[in-house]
Amino acid sequence: MEELIYRDAILNDLPQIVEIYNSTISGRMVTADTEPVSVESKVQWFNDHSPERRPLWVIENRNSEIIGWASFQSFYGRPAYNATVEISIYIDTRYRNKGLGKQILGYCINTAPRFGIKTLLGFIFEHNEPSLKLFNSFGFETWALLPNVALLDTTERGLKILGKRIV
């Protein structure tokens, strides 16, 4: 198992974070964005994270290369939901399909209570079987299915909301 280093992202990491994110768009499996996003368009999203409450981590290998990122994002933006977050994990194309997603998701689950998080949510397209399999292997369950809510090119896609209570 590769040793991974998780560190809080800094603004200088944002171009690489965006590059990794944009690399997933053309596959039409991971994000509802259909065109690449700009670094400038993600600055507010970056600023919505904080090391104390809603971390955004860059993940580095032992050579200090960024191989991916993970984040906790507030769910629904209301105070009653403060203990619930949406988890996002994105891995650089060169490092996909090497078991790193499992390692990263495990880290996120184990670290979440430190931030007062009791419930993790994953928003995953219904046709994204690799991600569904990964989350299910950690005990996430399907809590909702939103059928045909996304139009990717000419194909309607459903979105599953997977959840896991961790406390």
C-alpha cells in the first residue's frame, strides 16, 4: 500500500486541484459539469473550506507529488445539518485504478469525527459503478435515487445519494 500524505490545501494548490477535477469531466461518470471549469470559478468553493471545519486536502505520494484531493462540503447550508457533509474524492488520471480510492475514503471516514461530523454523504451517478462499489464496500447505503436528473450530452442519468452514519 502506497504511503499517502494528506495536507490542507493552500490557494497555490488550486490550479492542480482544478486540473484533476477537469480530467474527470469528459468521462461523464463523476461530475455534472460538462465543460472544464476555471481556477477563478473555484476560488469561492476553495474559500468555503477550512482546516477546522470543512477540510480540503491535497493528497501527496512520498515524492511530494499531488495525486489527488478530497473534501468535506457542508450539506444544504443550514445549521441543523452541521454534522452532515458531502464527501468528494478525485484522483489524478495517472493514479486511478490502483486502490488509492479505498485508502483515501478510509482516511476520510476515520478523520471525520474530528470535525464534528456524524453523517457522510456521497452523491454518485447511478451509472458510476466503480464509485458505488467503493462506497458500498465501506458500508455506505443508498438513501435516495433521483432518476434522470442529469443530462450528460444526450443521455439522462440518475443520481444516487449514499449515506453512512459514523458516530
